[in-house]
Amino acid sequence: MVKWISHNQGMFVGLILVSILMLWTYGCLSKVKSPISNQMVTRAELTLEVDVQVKQIEAQLDSLHKQASLQYESLDRQDVIKRKLFEFASLTAANNVINPMGIITLAGTLLGFGIAIDNRIKDKVIKNRPVNNKLPTTETT
């Protein structure tokens, strides 16, 4: 065996280098620095991190769309109230007569709008209040 190695030194060294290179390329996974976690990650880990980040951004975007649609609905309600006020004012000015049904409708609309605003304010206060886990006790001194 030693005689064969000494006769074929180049081939023997080449076989050793190829074997080492094959083991290294097969055994070691390629890694890169993740732009999300700043850690060295493999392809599968990077794909997972990117997918999670994309899902989070999509959820934030969906939440933004929902909030914007609620705000648009609020703007629409305000525009309806303005339009009713304008119609009431124009009818009153044109007829020189106050329409009782128009006043009742306008008052009901304004009352409903006020109640909706009041409920939203109360909901925010209730939602943001600190939770007290202690039960109230009655102690006499």
C-alpha cells in the first residue's frame, strides 16, 4: 500500500482533498446573517423568519385597513348629519315655516350621534382602566 501511495502521490493527495471537500460541502450548511434577527441562519430558518415577518406586516396592514374603514364610516355619518342640517336650514329658509317633523328627525339624529360618541368614549375608558384583582373587603376599625 505504501508503495502504491508513493508511486501515485498526486492521485492520493487529490483523493484526500476531494474526500475532505465532499464531506465539508455535504456536512456544513450554508449560513447567512438574517436581516431580521441578525443571527447566522440557514436557508430554511431564513425562509421561516421572512414568512413570519410577512404575516405580521400583513396583519398590521389588515388592521390599518379595518381602522380606516371605521373612520370612513364615521366621516360618512358626519356628512349625513351635515346634509340633514343643511336640508333643514334650506327648507326652513325657503318656506319661512319651521317643520316640526324635521326638527324631531334632526334632534333624533343628533341624539343618536351623541350617544354613539359617548359609548365609544366609555368603551375606551373601560378598556384602558387598570385591572384590580383584589376583591373589595369591608373592614371596620
